[in-house]
Amino acid sequence: MSLPLENLDGLRSRTDEPLAEPLLLLTAFTYEDRRKVLADAVDALERSGCWVLGRRNLSATEVQLRFELAVREALEVYAALIASGLELTRDSHLSLHALCTLRKYRQRAAEHRVVTLGLAISFLDEVNLAAELMPRAGAA
């Protein structure tokens, strides 16, 4: 179940207000519809135990979400982000893996720790391969 877009309005930050620096900044991309992906990503984060703190438009094609999570929920958050259809970058996979490892091997110390993360989502357009391979008029 995804949240209607109206529910995301409360997550919008003013563009001139910088979001606090997160411990980790994850990056992801998608070719899917922006409205659906944002709603699904916020829903996935909330269902996995996160607190979504804010949303900021970085550009016409990029949005940043800021959220907090208890380290003990790191694996659930990782799985939820993947299940929401986002394609995480290699560095984001490695960062989440490290957070999950911290949770696994330092359970007592990390059990009640809360960390702030950022998630920058780039919305890419499908590349029309046929159009890209066609010779352009006036090409020398």
C-alpha cells in the first residue's frame, strides 16, 4: 500500500532550508514514475521502522529524503528500499551492508542507536535506443 501524494506534502522542506547532514547519504535511481516511486519509498521506509523527517527537491530530476532509523532495523530498511524498486548505487549498497554488519556484530552497543540517513533519488528517463542509434540530420 502506498501513500497518496497529498500525504507527502507534509514532508516537503523549503528549498532554501538545508537538511541536517546525515550520517550516510545513499543514492539511488529509477526509471519509474516519480509520484509512485516517492510514495512507495516513503511507505517502505515507514513500514520498516524509520521516521521520515523531510523531503527536498535537489533539482528537477532529483529528490532527497531524510530519515532516521534504529540500527537494529538496518536490514529491514535495506530490504524495503530494494523492494520499493529503487536501484541503489554500489556505494549505497556498501554503506548499507556496513550498517547491517554493525548491527549484527555489535548488537548490544548498537541496539538502541538511532542514525540519520539521506536518500537522494534520481529520476531518469527511459532511453529510446532506436532514436539514439539513428543518424542525426546534418551530422558530418
